[in-house]
Amino acid sequence: MIGWSQLRLQMPALPDALASLLRTVVVALFVLTFVLQPFLIPSESMEHTLLVGDFLLFNKQVFAQPGPMSRWVLPYRPIQRGDIVVFHHPDPPLLVKRVIGLPGDRLRIESGRVVINGNKLDEPYASFEPAQANAFRDNFPAAIYTDPEVDPDWWRLMQSLTQQGELVVPPDEYFVLGDNRNHSMDSRFWGLVPRQAIVARPLVIYFSLRRASKTDVEQAQDDRLGHNRMILNRLAEFARWSRIFRVVR
């Protein structure tokens, strides 16, 4: 048997244990404050890429302004078309959308399909769930104010940015859309996103609760929408286990 004196020798001294705990806490706080932050998807606007109930960790440094740490420790890169970004917005305070238009782009939407600089954009991530026809949403920029959801200030600015039926994206501004095109409030309705408002990029889904989506018209056979409510499976299927640790693209 191990005697008391031997046990004391095997146990770390309290100051050492406390120091180790403090180091762990400091590292965790650094990571959460400067690198990663959790985020819950509350709406259907990014289906089927991100689902209602997905919990994300997002990278807060990838789009940070370049500096010594960005070069050696926390890699920085410019924003690219197709990036999913997290950005500040008046209501709610943070939104997640996909970058479609870059500074200098000439952009229009024809029957729901995006055209950039004269070329139709290949968008395998885009979803077009059933919805009522909306001329403003599906053909952008519109020449007539037809949708009460459109911000009036954005409508006036949009007119000044439109040339020959195309929106010209100004410097340091980005045009963003939700992947669920018929059910997303995005740059079509409230305007462009300034570069300084973009703060992060979703990195990974670390958990996903099964939550109903308002835009579903039927259950998806492959459970991409994840709304199977069979009584016998409720306990096992309260979460979307297959989405855990899925990298966001």
C-alpha cells in the first residue's frame, strides 16, 4: 500500500496545481476572446448549409486586419466571394450570410439567379425553397419600389449605385445573401456590409439541436433539414449527431 508520505509526494503542490489551472483558464479565455467564439443559428436563412439549432465556433482572426500576430500566429486572408461571414448588424447585432458581391463588382439577379460582371454565378450552395413570387427579391436591382420589407434608405442609395440595370458594389463594401434565397433578409433588402463590420468566419459546427424550420414543406428523406419527429426516436434524435464537428464551407 502507498503510505501517506508517499501519497503527498505524488500529489502536486497546491501552488503548482493552481498555476496549472490558471494557465488553462488564461489559454481558454485567449482562444474564446481572440480566436474562437460560439454562436447559435436562430433562423432558416442559411439552409441547407447551416440549420436552425446549429452551434458554431467561428474564427475571429481570419479576417482581422493584418499585423505581426496575423502573419506568424493567426493567419489572415482577404475576404473572397463565397465566404460565409459573421458581421455586425443593427438587428440582430450579429448576422451570418454568404459574400456574393465584392468591391467593384457589377451585380444583378435574374429570376433568382446571380449574375456577376456579366457571368452567371455557379452556386451549388444556394437553395430555393417554395415561396410566393416576389419581383423585388428575384429580380434585383428593381426599378420600382415594390416590397415594404425594403429599407427606404437602402432603396435611395441603391438607385445611385445602379448603372444600366446592375448594382456596382462600392469600395470596402460587400453584397451578401443567405443560401436559402427565398427566405432570407439580406443585402437585397437592407444594403451592403462595410468591411469593418465583418468580424469572423464560421469554422465548425460543434453541436446541433434538432429544431423545426418555418420554411419546410415536407420532411427531407436524407434528414438534411433534420425534423424527423417519430416518437420512438425522439430521445435518440434530439440532436443532429451527424453534423457535430462538421467544417463549415
